[in-house]
Amino acid sequence: MKSSLGLRLGQSLTMTPALQQAIRLLQLSSLDLQQEIEQALDANILLERDEAATDDEAPAAEATETTESGETETLELGDDGAIPDEMPVDADWGDVFDDLPAQPRSSDDDELREFLEANLHKSLGLREHLLEQARVAPFDPEEAPIASYLIDAIDEDGYLRDWPSLLEELSVTLGASAAEVEAVLAKLQDFDPTGVAARDLSECLRLQVESMPARTPGAQAALLLIERHLPLLARRDNAAVARASGLDGAELDAALALLRSLQPHPGQAFKPHESDYIAPDVFVFKKNGRWTVSLNPEHTPRLRINGHYQGLIRRADTSRDQQMLKQHLQEARYFLNSLEARNETLLRVAQSIVEEQRAFLEYGPEAMRPLVLRDIAEQLGIHESTVSRATANKYMLTPRGLFELKYFFSSHVQTTGGGVCSATAIQAMIKRLIGTENPARPLSDATLSELLLKEGIQVARRTVAKYREGLGIPPSHERKPLA
């Protein structure tokens, strides 16, 4: 083989560090972006917050308007000291007038803050709650390890799953017999919440009924239904339950009322229930007949390069400190450019979505148009992956509520008239039809399919079932009331 030298001409795409950073910032959520900004401020001495910048100077306050004809206009906030004609929805008087006197903090505000600080604490989980009771329970030294093992095995709903395997594990690990474990289990089942440590739903409900006073109306009938006719109760077939149990109308009504008051998931109250608050990335509001889109300025803080440190940089100096300052300056510029590119892309994508979904903003979900990432990408002249990153974990606040940007994208279904309808609109129709149904005779998926066909939407029964499940709506036999 003979070796030789040659020239080859070709093209390749190389992602620079600045491009990689811009792509990464674009796909971050608002919370992750705030953390990224804080890390950049801590790591780079040439980056600092521009505390003197006002909202009307910030790029985040730039807004675009969509007219009824679909044209886009850019709003510029006045800088001559006058109040602009159109201000952002979260504008504050302090953004316009710098000489407003500071408002003293009221005692009510202090009391509210103290109340929140005193009450915002992490609540005990189910396991911790049971362990506290176990510490004061009358367990023998031999029973305490078994109780601790069983408490660890209780799931978040309050159940002991796969009891035979658990018995075998206790026999191997602790050398406990089945009788000893059953004795400890009986004590655990007296713990709060009532019904905890049950091995199945039937035992959970039975424990709750047995803990009630003996003269509770419907208690004996409820125990009969739990032990023998639970599958019929799950199907909500009251007539079959009455025939199988032999209970008369009054007894059955009292038993069903009692069963409805029980908790099938005793551990539910101990699950984390703090609300996850979502702040919008984009505001959309209608002003003077036009739909206006603007970024949330709280998610786009104004940053700048520190002038003092920048002034210390000398071009010809190659010392270690100078090299560090030059590197920080380059990284700061990359970061600021990436933030600006992210804001611009997010605003353009949001504006394009609003242009496409004006019917939704005007009339509601049933007017949602079919939309895919490719449509927005072609309009803006960018890649689909860029649109996907710009809409990931981003939220838009509209007069109709807070929605993730991904919500506005949906596939299409052909209509009988030759047009198309979005899947989101069909889900809204299904929700409307179910919301107006007769509770005594819930609409089946097949019936919903027929009703949609009358409205010009041809979808199969299984497609209706998929959309219904996506809405979190149970099937017709579960929507039928017990009594």
C-alpha cells in the first residue's frame, strides 16, 4: 500500500461552545433558568445584575401585538417620562416614577409573614406517623422488630401488598412465625389512620366499619356487602347488589351511604399535598381588539458586564490575572448573547402560536386548530427542534387560564365535510357532552362516537375512549351513581 497526501473539500457543522450554551438555555424551564443565572453570577466576576435598569428598558418588557388580520406590531414603551398608553399587565407605578415614597410595612404584613413562617413546615409522612405510634404501643421486645419491618413495608396508600412474600421475608430475616406476625399486624391495624396496614381493599373497608359504634346505621349491611359482594359494588349495579344480598331498599341505601363515607386509601392524607405554583413565561392579553404577547420580566432579569473589572483588562498583558479576566469577559458575553437569543426565540414562537390559535383565545378549546411543530418552524424559518426546545416546560398565561405551550399543539382528525379538527377540540367536545349527560344514564364511548359524528367529527369508539382517558374521565359504568 502506497501512502500519499491529498486535499479533500467538504462541509461540516461544528457546534461552538456559545451555540451549545444557547441551545441549553433555550430548553431550560424558568426555574432552571433562574438557577443557571445565579450560578453564572457566582462563577463570573464580570457578570452582575443591572439594578438601575427599569422594566421599560428590559427586553422582557417588549411586547408584540396580533391584529385581527394576523399582522404583528412591536410596542415600544415611552421613555420621555410619560405614562405609556399600553403598559404590561404587571406594571407598577414604581416602574414609571422613581420618586415615589417608600411604603412602610404594616403590622398586618408582619403578622401574615410570621403566620406563614410558622405554618409552612414539612408535615409528617405516613411512615413517621406510624413509627411515632409504635414507640408508645405495647409491643414486646420480640414484637418491636416485626412492627418496624411491617411499617416499612406499608405503601403510600396505607396497604401491605403481597402478604405471602412478606411473611416469608419475616420468617427468613427475623425468624418470626406466621402467628407472631399476625398478632403484631392486629395491633398495627388499630393505629391511626383507621384502615391502615390492610392487605386488600376488603380488609381496609372492614376495619373502618368495625371501628364505628355498633349501632351505626347500615354497619351490619355494609359488612355483608364488603365480605360477599364487593365486585358488584365496583360495577355500581345496585339492582344486582340488592338481588344478591337480599337487602331491602332502606337497608341497602344506608349501607351504600356508609360505604361512600369510607376512605379506600388511608394513607392519602399523608401524601405531600403542597401546591406546585407555576409562574408563566409569557403573558397574552387583549387590548383594544388586539392580542398582545410579552415575556414575564421576572424570568428575564437584566444582566450586564461589570464596568470596573472590564476596565482592568489590558489587551497586551498576558499575566495570569489578565487571562482570567479575558476568559470571564468572553464567557459573560456568550452568556448575555445566549439569554438574548433565548428571549427573542421564545417571544417569536409564542407570538406565532397566538396567531395560529386566535380562535381558541376568542371562543375556547372547541375552536382549537390543528398545529404541529413543523408549522411554527416553517413560519419562523427555524428548525423543528428549536421550536420543541422553546416550548418545553414553558407556560403561557391567557384570559382562558394558564397553559403549557405544548398544549397548543395537537394532531388533526378529518371531518365529514373534508376539513380537519384538532384532537384538543375533540377532547373539549367529549368533555362538554359528558358534562351535560343524564347521570342516571351515562353516555358510553360508542354513543359519544355517534354524537360526534352528528357534529361532523368521525372518530372510532376506541379513539373516543383514548381521549376520554386522557381527560381523566372514568368509563360510563363508573360514572353512574351508587344510589
